Amino acid sequence: MTDGTTWLADRQSIAFGGYRVVLARGLSPEELAKRLAATLLYDTEHIVVPVGDHTGASLLELMDDHYDVGLRLGSVGDWTYAVAYGGWQAEFGPMTPVSHGGTHVCLLEYEEENGKPVPPQFAYFHDGRLLAAFNLHLDGSWGYEKVEGDPATAARLQERLTAAGLPDPERNRREAHRAALGVVEEFFGLSLPRDRIVSGTLPAVLLEPA
């Protein structure tokens, strides 16, 4: 049984600071971690260092306030997922390369404690192409006032959002966030196991300089 993705809209749904989850179809967890390491915006190459099974709290304790980025890895149905921990905000470059070789890649990200504030973001890539991306608040801030990407895919997703009553300037932002996640979840067939991610253990890795 899976839990969809709308629970990500809960306050501090995964950890303080927000969430960054990448889902991929067609990659093993190990390969997904390697591809994500290659997108880090550092001058030096980073490698994937396995550190055993961890809860989110125990992985953060292991990292102990260092600026390493950690990932917990798992799979659900056809999807592999990687959940980021530590100082991941603004540390990753474009996700497009992660989707090469026919891979489907979905990015769900929210810098919840950013004081600017930055809205939650969604993006979907396939085989090196952006198919759809938008601001989950649908409020015109920080770009993505509407769905962008492949015209046919973006138009169909925009229709689903409109049918769900979005955007709605009278709706609470957290409710809009949750509703938009529900549309994305149904449209792309996404789901994440809430209990396993929030309180269970998963294989974990650190992304460290080579």
C-alpha cells in the first residue's frame, strides 16, 4: 500500500527546512544516487558513500551539522526515490541530465524555511527533456505561473489543474500546495510511502568530495 504524495504538503513533512524528493523510473537506487551526485554544484567531483540503513533523524545525527548532502533511498512500484537531507538547498544543478537514456525523473522540492519565501516546485523530465514544470502555489511568484514544458504535456496537466479549481487566490497556500500535489500524483502515477520515509529506516548514502 502506498500513500500518494499529498502528505508532502504537511508542515515539516519530512524534515525541518522542507523537502527535496527525486523519483526515477528506469534506474536502480544506486544509479539514481550516482546521477544526483553528478549534479551537485561544486568544483570537485562527488562520490556516493553508503552508510547503512537510517531513519531521517539518525542520518542527520550522523551528518552532525556538516554541510554534506545525504540521501535515503527506496523504491515503490515502478519508481525509485531519493530523499535529500542536510544542506541540500541550492546545492543541485539541473535535473535534466539525470533523465538521459530514456529515464523518467520527477522532482518535488520545497524550501519551507526560506524567508524569501520560495514556493514548492514540481518538474518532470524524460530522456533529457523537460515535459512539465510549475510552481505548486500557482500564484505567479518565482516563475511558473502556469505549467511550462512540452506543449502537449503541459496543456493536459494545465487542464487537470484548472478542473481542480487551481489557481484559486482565495485558497490557503498549504491547501493549494496539497491540491496541486494531488493533481500531479494522479496525472503521473506518483506515490511515496509516508511511514517508511518519516519514521522507518531506508538505505542511506552521503554525497562526499572524491
